Amino acid sequence: MNFKRRAVAAAAVLAVASAGLLAVQATAEATQTTPPERAAACPDLTVSRGWYGENKARLQRMIDEYGHCGDRGHKGGARPVATFDWDNTVIKNDVGDATMFWMLRHGKVRTPQHGDWHTTSRYLTDPAAKALAKACPATGTTLPTHRDTARGTACADEILAVYSEGTTTSGKAAFDGFDHRRMEPQYAWLAQLTRGWSTPQVQRFAAAAREENLAAPIGAKQRVGTGEVTGWARYYDQQRDLIRTLKKAGFDVYVVSASPEPVAEVWARGVGIDARHTIGIRNVTARGKLTAHLKGCGTVEDGDDSMITYIDGKRCWINQEIYGVRGAAAEKVQPASRRQVFAAGDSDTDISFLRDATGLRLVLNRNKNELMCRAYDNGDGRWLINPMFIEPKGEKADPYPCATTGYTERDGGQGPVRRPDGSVIPDQNDTVFGTP
């Protein structure tokens, strides 16, 4: 029985014996409130605004059940694990974007090796490599993307188009040939473009971008090349409170991000998560500098550059780095005892590690097809849907195309979203939304 959260009642029996006479009197103790020092050991969520329906109450019950106050608490064994995506889950907007924009504005992207843009990504197409080489001639150690000149702005525009849109400025595909369930070359490209810098240097870039974006007013824009891009970010108070409460209850809390790990580490400190509990895209290093090659997971070797912390890749990195699972097994769903109790995400990129969570799965609604199909279907009753805490999206007019095109195949094709038993999830209406 858990005595830490409920009032206690006890019966006391007083036996009074005297010269040949036995009197028994039973009295019930009055109901008492849990002493303050014991209540303090059972942490409560303190931020109520922004939570939809019963979400906050259900999160609190999960914390009570699996934390050190609960009957299912670790009691000296393995601590329960909570895993959070970062961008647009713990924070509004994208910290990878913020860092890329800062690097372009300050001329911190290095000229590719031998002037060959193919060295920056194995998936870069020939048209993209040619467009980048034309816009960014290799005449120095770094590229002049910070200069307000025709050459500087053209180079910044081309890099920004490839990174943000996945196309050249002329509309040609920038990447191809990758597994769409374990790699997003645009995300990986930012990590690869940090080549030649050390981890502390990249962290300083991220810290400078963080300072600017947190100081900027909500809705602010910044100029990169000839374009205007997002120039602000905010931590979600609700998620900061949730992370604090989970940690206080004895959970091991991790960030699992598709941003470069040095960047995610800088931002994660703001919610009390240290580098050891931050997992992101990791570069192979050489002589103390980051290279354009990436660390692998599972069956993917270092330098193969074919898996990052993205969809199935997030599952692999969680299994490998948190639970110590190696090789092919890291790419598989693990037994319940070796999976996170709680997970939070906002995008299809998070779907695999969210599905692995055994307790609750919190989804911030950004109208992402596969994620919302699974969350609304809610086959096991463990999915929680919440509007974004800042600038929430309004109701999606059309149903999510779960039965036809909601799922992204490994080759990039689209198909129906299926349940674990193979049945197709029917199209789902959008019912949990905010007022933009």
C-alpha cells in the first residue's frame, strides 16, 4: 500500500488489566493529513495553464505510480526512464535552425574539402553539389555567407535552400538515396557542416544563437542571405516543470534530438539536463576536430553516415546509449523492462521511440500525419495529445490520411498507417487543437 499520498487511518487497541478484570477499549485514530516533509518527497506538477483536458492529471498519476513514491517505483532497482524530443517539444522552434542561421550570419561554415560539396554528405545530388560550388567558390577557409555582397548572399541563399527546403535555389532535389525511416540528410547536413571546428567551438556558436533567440521577441525574424527566417525561441514552461518533476520523482530524463549533439547539450542545460543525458547527432572526430562523418548505431558503422537520431534511428540510439544494447538488437523493439516509461514528441520523426514508451506518450499537435494517426487511434489508451503551448495550431480542416498516405516508407513512398496487428488505421479527425 502506498502511504505517501493518502490519508492514514489506524486502529489502536488499549488493553487495561486490573485485579481480575480485563477491559478492552478500541478507538479509531482520526484521519490525518500526510506530514509536510513526506508530501514534499512526492513532487507535484505546478504549471496548470496550457494542459489540455486530463493530461496534467494523467501525467501526475504516472509520476506517482512509477516514481519513488509509487508502488511501481524503482525501490533501489533500475530507475524509470523518460525521453523527450527537443525541438518543438521542449522548446518552441528549432535550435538546429537557430545555430545554422547564426553560422551563416557570422561566416562560420567552412569551405568543403577540395572544394567538393559531395564530401559534406553522401546523399547530396550532383545538381546540388554543382549549385553550391557555383554559389560558394572555394577561395578561403570559410565561406563569405556573412558578407552583404552579391557573392556572400548568393552563397548563403544556396546553403539555406539546401538545408531548409531540401532543394537548390532553382528547385532541384538536393538529396536522394537515403532510408527515410532512419536518416534525414537535411538535419544531418548541419552536423556535417560543423566540420573543422571543435566541440567547444560549436557549443559557443550554439550558445550565442541561444542568447539571441531567447532575447528576441516572439515572432521575430532575422535576415540570412536575402531571406527572412525565424529569429526567436522559447522554452515551454510546462515541459520545464514536467522535466523537473520527473527528475525529482527519481526518473532518469533524457533528451533525444535530431540536432547536433553539441547544440542540443547547450540548450538542454536550460531545463537541467546535462550532457550525459543528451543524445543528438554525433560527428566522428579526428585530432580534436569534428569531421563530416557521423557516428553509427546498431549495425551502422561510424562513418557510414546512414543513420541519425531520426524515426527508427532514435529507437536505436536510445537502446544503445541508455540501455546498453549493441549491434542489430539495438534497432529492434526491446522487452518492456528495457524501454522508457514515458516519451514526448511532436513529429513523425519521434514516432518509433514514442511507440516504445510503456507508460504514457505525450504528443504536441503539429499536424504531422503518422504521429497524429497513431495518437488519435490510441489503441492502448496511453497516448496524450496536447496543443502546442505557444502559437498552437488550429483545427486541421481535413482528416489525417491514415488509411492511404499517412505512413512514409523507407524509400520515401507513402502508404497506410498500420497497427501492430497489421490492420489499417482509419482516417482520423483533428479534435485536440488550440486557438492560433
